[in-house]
Amino acid sequence: VLDDLAVPPLAVERFEPFLSAAQYAELLDAAAKARLLLHDRVLWCVNSTARGGGVAEMLGTLLGYARGSGVDARWVTIDCPPEFLAVTKRLHNRLHGFPGDDGPLGQRERDIYEEVSAENAAGLIERVRPRDVVLLHDPQTAGMAPALAASGALVIWRLHIGADTPNAHVEQAQAFLRPYGEHARAWVFSRKEFIWPGLDPARCHVIAPSIDALSPKNQPMEPETVMAILQSTGLLADGADDDAGFLRRDRSPGRVERRAMMIEEAPTPPDAPLVAQVSRWDNLKDPLGVVTGFAQALPHLGGAHLIVAGPDVTAVADDPEGARVLHDVTERWRALPPLERSRIHLASLPMDDPQENAAIVNALQRRADIVVQKSRAEGFGLTVAEGMWKARAVLATRVGGIQDQIVDGVSGVLLDDPDDLEDYGRKLAILLYDGGYRARLGAAARERVREHFLESRHLEDWVAVFLKVAA
Ligand code: UDP
């Protein structure tokens, strides 16, 4: 039932150009400590999907750096039947403070959750040795903690989600998960505000997520490559056809073909001012608000176009709500007047080749004049950090980890209330009209990510936790 994912090793030396000499020395020291501490054990990372979403995005490269440092790090995804995912998506939404599909979390759901968790745990226990370190990610894997801990593994539960203001939904999800999560030796949260009440503070740790500056999604990209990728995938209107040939021949970080499925036919003119949100099709990302607010503000947005892009919903293994949300957004778009419709584009990005998908996201974020992330809740917005690293002006909601990422008016602009579409439209207009402001925000944003949100810092934080938990 478990899937082993290939993790190509990456050298931590790749971080050298981004760090001061002292920071780089600290990173090498942390890598050496991890190698020593874990020399005779395996570091297992367990989550629910290989692609689609921030956790999968981070695990591949973090584990790559661990392997490149000499740690036997392995990435395993669990088997998630649909009835299990319906329960865990409910838990996911409620931990963010929202009811989700409003379905129950009673004994039946507990039975489903426990049965699937037990099967997955049994598969892993066959391979895990006592004192191996097992990182379980998010609600989908917490149910494996009791059995794994009983087998002698050192279990750490890493929860990437949380709510700014705990409410009855949050409490319900915590009550559901607590009997399993309690078996972990340590808990890692993305911000201190997310730490659950009643846990032993000495066993709680805070690690903010990060992006890999050198991954295909974030690595530098020449403007011609950006254009060629966006045109060859159909996101921007075409120049000459040989652009695509030129791209495939010489420049492409992956195969890039005309395979983004535009939900409607008209691509964005290549030189139009561009606003973009790239996210899973999830109501917590508020794609409806992104579209509706943009449409309402259109008279004030010059000639700007909006692209809302997300994964091909058939390809994301652990998100049962994606197809419905995409359908709702498409219906909302269809109901718009023709002018608004011609300026708003919905795109479903191919997911089968991760390198290709990453190159498209990289190009789209770089081409955008404004990167939007209008989430209603967010553990940490990887897309926010990705836009900031590309020196974009990011407009995002003041929720969850985004508050730690953006200093309002300095390294991006925050929206106080996700329901205030007028404020969203007004801030879009201000940013679109003031290129100097956008450039200042973008420069500060890149610097902020360099200082706080690169994987080098993230790796060091993990080593500090391992030294506490596994020494
Ligand atoms: N992403 C992607 N393709 C898509 C949509 C999203 O590669 O079509 C990536 C996005 O670039 C980011 C991650 O998925 O790296 C989403 O992480 P985030 O923390 O923003 O949100 P999550 O999905 O974890 O809630």
C-alpha cells in the first residue's frame, strides 16, 4: 500500500552563493551533526501525496539535501482510499477553522480513519527499525503514530496547518486527532500560534516552511524563456511558432508543450499587465473571490488580465474537493459579462511531469506583475514565498503564516479581510499603477525570503529538533 518515492541527492553546497560565510558554516555544521546522529538509522518522511500542494513540494528537495548530506532519508506516501480522504480533508479544513463539507467526525469516520491508518502503519513497520526517525506529516498520517511508536521508532508529527483564532471546528478536529498524535515524541508546527493547547511545551517545536531557491520552480529564468514557456503552454498568446521549438531545443528545464488546459479559449496578450494566483483548487484559497473581485474592479485596472492557475484536478491524489471547486470557479467565470470574461483566464496545469509543471509555475510567477494569494487560511504560503523570491509584488491575505512572511507595505501588501473585495480591487489598482512601488516591494520581498525562508534555514531547524528528540 505504501509508495516509495525516488529522492535524488542534492548537495548543500548549492546554498553557498545565497548565504553569508557564517551562515554557510552553520549549515555545513548542521549537516555534519545530522550525518553523525543518524549514521546508523533511516529518516522516514511519510505523507499523503507526491505532488500538488506545499508539503509534497518541500519534501522532495528537503529530503534530497538530507540524502546529499549523507543521511539515509526516504520518502513514502501512504495509500488513501476516497472515504479516508473525505475524512482527512474534513480534518484539514477544520484545523484551519472552517467547516469544510460540514460532514460529521463521529465513530464511523473514526473507524475509517483507524482502519486505513492501521494498514498503512503495518506496511511501514515491516521496514522501520527501532530508533529510526519517522516524520509523519499532517492529519492523513497521524493515525499511524501509536503503532509506529510502539514498534520503537522515534515518531515526530509535523502539522503544517492551523488557525489564527481557534474555534469549535478547530477543537473538533484536534479532539479527533489527539489520541493518535499524542503518541509522537515531538510535534512540529509552522508557527507558535498553531501549537495545540494541552501539549507538553517542551516537546513542541516551531519550524517555518521554506522554498528551494534552486529548484526548477524557483531557479533564475531568462525573460525569453519565461515568454517561450508561457506561449508554448498556451497561457500567453503566441508569437512565432518557432518559439516553442527554440525552447524545446535549447532552453527548456523540462519538456514544455502546449498542454496547459485553458478553461476557455482566449490566451492573455503577451504584453498585458498581469495578475496571477497559482493554487490548488480549494475554497480556502478563495479562487471565487480572486475572480469576482478582479471582475468588479476591472474599470480601475487599466488593461490588466488575471490568470488563476491550479493543478489538473485529476492528478492531485489527496484533494477530493478540487474538481468541485474548479467547476464552481468555471461557472462563476461563465456568468461574467463578456468584457470581464475576456480578461480573466482559468488554467489547469499538467501535473504528470513535475519539472515541466514547475517550469510553468516559475514562468507564470515571474511574468506576473502582481502575485496574488487571497487565502482564507494558510499554514504558510509557499506560493507567497515563491513570488517574493522572484521579487514580485505579492498581494496576500493577513492570515496564518502569511503574516510572518510579509511585512505589510514593505515586502508585500496584506488584505485584512478576505471578504472585502473592494479592498482587494483597490490594492490591485494601486499596485498596477505604481511600478516603482511594486519594484520596491519586490526587492524587499526577495531579501526577506533570503534571510528567513530558504531551505538552508529549514534544514538547520530540523537538525536542532533531531538533536533534541533522537540523540
Ligand atoms: N503548485 C503547483 N502547481 C499548481 C498549483 C500549485 O506546483 O498548479 C505548487 C505551488 O507552486 C506551491 C504549492 O503547490 O509550491 C502550494 O503550496 P502552498 O503552501 O501555497 O499551499 P498548499 O497547497 O500547501 O495549501
